[in-house]
Amino acid sequence: MKQPIMFGLFLLMFASAAAAQGTTTVCHRPPGNPTNVKLISVNSTDVSGHLAHGDHLAFDGNCFVYTAGPQNSVEAEQVCVARFGGHLASIHSQAENNFVSALVDPRNIGGITASIGGTAPGGFCAGPTAAYAWTDGTPWDYENWRLTTGEPNCSGAPGAVQLWPTNSANDFLSGWNDVPADAPLGGFVCEYKPRH
């Protein structure tokens, strides 16, 4: 009878210590077997070590990785599918937008942008009347267009969604922008599912 009580007290103390130190969920990609991705909680002070050896940050059970590069959104989507078995990131809440923003611009510098998975069938750059969708097939249930520039306002060509990370110093630089699909944006965010 005493063992379960002692074990329960140990778990309570362990959980309290983890909460006090802070933990972060990462997508652990074991060296030698990077496709066998598992979600694990690590001490927040150990996150940089995990990221250095190829792990990625997680949000709401999915894995996210920012990749710098000159790919346009079509090429970026192909990279996300081929490298991670995922898609360009879809964003479904302000919390997720803030998470992806911090992934793209962790130092809150501003002016750093990235492709995310927004698109619209039949000609994306159709301004505010376009029917938007995510490349991963999830519902289009959240938007964060840049109001300071009247987005979405592109017209005439297929296009993509460009994320300007939330910037606490300059709100003008925050939000989504619709751009031509062949525009290289300097980076993109992939989202993929771990193996459970």
C-alpha cells in the first residue's frame, strides 16, 4: 500500500520540478533513424542541444521546421513533402501564428518572411474575394492578413501566402501577405506529423 503512495508522491514532485524549470515539446529525430520522429518533453534549458542535432519544435502535436532558402512556395511545398512527409505550415489560431512567428524570427528583428501553406484554387491572387485553402487539406479557419497594407490585395496571377512574423516593435511588419507563387521569399516553414 505504501509503494503506490510513494510512487505517486515521486511523480507529483517530478511534475512540480518540471513545471518550475519549464519544459518544451520537441520532435525527437533519432540520429541514424530520422524518420522515426517521436514527441518528447525536454527541460527548456536543453532545447538548443536537441535542435542542434536535428530535432524540431512542436506545437499542438505537430512538428515545425523553418528552412532558409530562395525557394518559391511551389518549390518549398515540394521540399516539405520530400524531406519531411509534410506540407508548408497551416495556421489555425493566434497562438499557432505566434509560435510560427517565433520560429521564423526568434530575435524579433522584423523584416524576415517565410512561405506558409496558403493557396487558392483557380488563381490565388484574387484579393479579398479569393477562396483560400491550406496545402495540407486542413480547414481555412483562421486568418491574419496585414491590415496595414490592405491584404489580401494581389491580383492576376497564381500566388501564395507570405508570413511576416508578429513583431512587437513594429506592427506594420506583422501579418500575412499574398504574393505571386513564383516569388522567392528567403525561407519557408514545413509542418509534419510525428510517429506516435
